[in-house]
Amino acid sequence: MDYNSLQRKKEFYQRYKNTLSDFAVQNYEQAFEIEYTHNSTAIEGNTLSLIETKVLLEDKISIGGKQLREIFEIINHNKAYQYIKGCIKEGMPLDEKRVKDIHAILMENIMIGGVYRNIDVYISGARHTPPSPNEAYKQVKNYYLDLPCKAEMNVIELAAWTHAEFVKIHPFVDGNGRTSRLIMNYQLMVNGFLPISIVKESRLEYFDALESYAVDADLKPLADFIVALVEQKLDFYIRAIEQQRAIINETTIF
């Protein structure tokens, strides 16, 4: 993981991002939000396609033949993402209240959210078994105590740990994956990086990376996985910035 190279790209993006027009930025962000919501819910089994997700979120048209739960998963995920953007804008730290709020939004009209589980849960096909409810409660409380103490990590490692440790504990009955991907992006965004979307086609590599941490305490596979996505996103914006700067220079010359 070449974090220094990534940091330089982030600094370039931060320095020149205002070169992009408001229309372009809004267009990029809208496309990301749809793709992110589609992928994060599809990883968990939601069957709405990308175009169906777009129609539901942008055109506010319900999708026939789909379960209400799937419809609410899409709507709620987008609401939760808007919530974290608002929290970051207001300078709120990632803490227990914020995480519970995120989960509660994700679970609206599905089940009561923001409440830790009181039953055992199992992850199908995984080598790791989440802790019992009492132990999970202790671990999640320690998780929030540890969050501020992880400042020695670089931002990518912090985002990876925030995600991997949370999903390892699995504090909620349902929605742990979506919640953990949202708080991973919270850490990236609050530290000046762009949010990322893990495409459903990469879920096996993604699950293997999570398993490496849960079973072997090895964070590197997930950190490397995140680095690739962050760099891909930065490269996209940098190309757009450079194209816009070239147009401005040509206009200035002529």
C-alpha cells in the first residue's frame, strides 16, 4: 500500500476540486449515490437492479414485483448516506450515537434499529462466528473507546479497521454490513478522501479480506482492497480536473 502516493493525489484533488463546475460535481455525486446504494444492498441480497435503484431514488417510482423490504432497504440506505454527509458537514465525530442513528435509519419500516442484539447470530459460509450477545455488547463498547485511540493509523487503515472490527463484532441482528460500509466511508470522508463503493461483483474478494481480519487479525487485505478503490476514485476526479484545467488554459490563450 503506497499511502504517500495516495495522499499526494488527495492533496491535488483537494487543491483543484473547485475547478470542476457545480453541475459536474452534482452529476458525479448523484451517480455515485445510486451505484453505492445499489451495490451495498445487493451485496446483502437485495435484487433491485442498478436502473431500478435509479428509478426508485431519482424518479420516486416504486418497482413492481419487489418485496417492500427491498424497496425500503434502498430508500433507507440513501437516507443513511445523506445523514452521514450531514454529520460530517456539521463536524460531528463518529461515535456510538452516530452509529446507532445510522442503523436506525437503515432499518426504518423493516425492524427496530439502533438496538444491540440479544440473540446469537451466525454468518453463513464464514469461518468466524460472532460473539455471544453479552460478549458482543462488551466488545462494541470497547470498540467505541478504541475509535479515538486509532489516530496513529493512516486514514486507510483507520477506515479498514472501523469496518472490519465492527462487522467482526456483528452487534446488530441485521444490517451490520451496510452499517460498517457507511462508517468506513464516514472515516474516509471526514479525513478528506472521497467515498467508495464496493461493487457486488467483488464481494468474494471483499468477504475474504474481512475474513482475514476476523480469523487471523490481518487488516492488510482489506486495507489494500480499500486503497485500490480510493485510488480509482481519485484518479477519476483528477482526470476530470485536468481536462477542465486544459480547457481553461486554451480559453485563456485564445
